[in-house]
Amino acid sequence: MFGIIRPCRHRLSEAMRTEWMAHLCGLCLALRGDHGQFARAATNYDGLVISVLVEAQSPADEGANSWRRTAGPCPLRGMRTASVAKGEGARLAASVSLVLASAKMRDHVADGDGVLARRPVAAAARRVAAKWDRAGARTGADLGFDTAVLVDAVERQAGIEALAGAGTSLLTVTEPTETATAAAFGYTAVLAGRPGNKEPLEEAGRLFGRLAHLLDAVEDMAEDAETGAWNPVAATGTELAEVRRLCDDAVHGVRLALREVDFASKSQSRLAHVLLAHELERAVDRAFGTTGCGHSAHAGTTAAGGTGLQDGAPQGAFGPPPVMPPDQMPPGQRPPGAPPEPPRRGRQRGVIAGCAVWATLFCTCQVCCRNPYFDPWDGQHREGWCHKCDCGGSDCSGCGDCCNCCDCCESCGDCDCGCDCGC
């Protein structure tokens, strides 16, 4: 999995996390259904935003059943069935993910990263990338989306990077990525039958692409310096404070663009709003080393050039994310004094079936990395050994200040992000 939007489960209610997983699994299964098992390697956290946007704009009278189907057991879900996203949104997300994943693969080949520095491996990777380009184009054509704009952007990127040097604007380097993501975001309006949304969504997509490019560069700076790989921030000599300013401006621009989008309903747009209006800010905080979950009263200093906020200021550029009500917090995370958790019982398995699923969980690293995963025998939530999210290890039960979400909404009620404050 790769991508800049990686929501911490402490900030998503159980219902919203289920919806997020439905789109992630829907993208994965759309890749498998149209392009085979190996194409599932292109599944990524950012690609599912395309599926989310299509569904958020789709007419409400179509009914939830038209957007979901029941998928069979999967090792990454503890061998349990799940309701997953289906339809044109998931297929468009698959098409875009394949084309952009092929671009990322070719970029790693060009840089000679890791095993791709070996010629036989690099040749195989180029063949896979070319196959994914063709596959993504076929799915895009089925939906009426021309992936040529994505391929053209990818091809122009190498030439722009070759000419970039000290003093070159970072926005010159990020332009191809911006163009590609703008086209993908804009076409969600066409698929959903809301052409009036195309322009604001293209603007949101353009800024999203800028963020993705810049944050990837910031996160890779140390590794690129060690390996000698090309990095846009280092190559253009841009100060990290300026990179942070560009990122914060892009986050704010995405929020402004979302105000102009005519979603089908508040309930349908809620996940899109949380991912694009709030989680993007968290991605910026994470990349620049500031505290990601906003639980403490004081912001930390950044590890990358001192661009963090001063003590006593709100975390991040636009305040903390929406806060989950105590009754919706994950098992074991409720604050003192909250109502007791309702009993959670899943499917009961026998010793043999449970042992088989348990072995699968170990082999797929879910016991280490998935958080939470479901106990194979009783279905209870369990913590992964290498429990990791962007909360920095802090206790999420201390979240309490949500009024800053009004920086991007007319009111907390309008943003429908779970804030319950009278601002």
C-alpha cells in the first residue's frame, strides 16, 4: 500500500472506517476482476479517493445496494466476508491506480532503486509497467475516460526533472502530477452525472497532486540523499519552510474547492470531506515531523528544518481533525467515564478452523501489522503487535478540541465531521 492519506483509526468512527475499508477492498477487487491477481499490487490508499468521490456525487435515489456487494473471505480481513464498493467508481479508481503505479515503477527503474538496479529485474519491471498502462487504458476506455492525459503527464515528468536545477520553481516540477490527478478527480463528476462539479474537482485534484508530489519528496529526502537519487526539493534548492507553505496552501485550496462541489447528500459526502479536508492536513504534519493526531495541547517542533508550530499553538495549519464521539471509539480506547462498551461477538469457529485462520494471519503478517484484526475464534478486535498509526503513540482518548474544523466549514454542523461544538 502507498499513498499520503492514511487515516488513523482513532479519528474514524467504526461506521466510517467500515466505509473506508469498503472502498479500499472495492479497489483491490476491481483490479483483480479486470486485470488479474497480480494487478492487486497497485492497490493504494490515495486511489480509493476516486471511488469515494464518485459515490459521494451519485444520485441518492440509486440506493446503497447499487454501490455495494458482498465479497468473499480474504486473508487480509481475517478470512471474513465484507461489504465492498463496486461499480464505475471502483473501476475508475483501478484504472487510474494502474497507470500511476506503472509510472511509479518506471521512476524507480530510472533511479535504479534497490533490486531494480539489476538489468534483468529492471527489464521485467518495464514489461509489467507497460502491461499496466495498456490495462488501465482499456478500463478507462470502457468508462469513457482517456488515460492518455495520465500517460502524457508521466512522460513529461522525466524531461522536466532533467531540466530542473537550483532556482527552478517546485510548481514547475509538480505540474505533470497535478495535471494527471486533476483529470482523474474531474472525471468523477462525469461518471456521477454532475458535470457542474468537474471544475472544482479538477482544482481539488490539481492541489491533491501537488501535495502528493511534495510530501513524497519530503519523506524521501534522507533516503535520496544517502542513495544519490534525484529529489525535487534538494535539486531546486527549496527551503523546507517554503515547501511547508506550499503544502499548507494546497490543503486550504482543496477545502475551498470542496465547498463548490455539489454532493448528493451530507451523509454521502462525509467520508470524502474527512479524507480531503482533514486527513490531508494530517499527512502534511506527518511528513514534516509535527505531531500527527493533535491530542496534546502543545505542538511539537518538526524534525525537518524547524517548520513546526510554537508551543501553545494548535497542531497543524488548520486545527485538529474531527473528534470521534466516545460511544463510537474503537474497543479499548474509550476515555474514563464513558459508557461501557457493548459486547462484540463475531463468528464462532472450532479449534481446527480457528487454527487454520490463525496460521493464515501469521503468514500474512496481520498479527504483527494489522490493527485491529479479528480473533479467528471469537471475532473480537485484537491489537496488532507492531501497532502503528500516525498518532505518534499518544493516547487518543484525550482528544477534545474540535472547533477548529470550522476553518473549512461554515459550521461544525455543515461539515458533518463528528464535531459537536457550538462555534
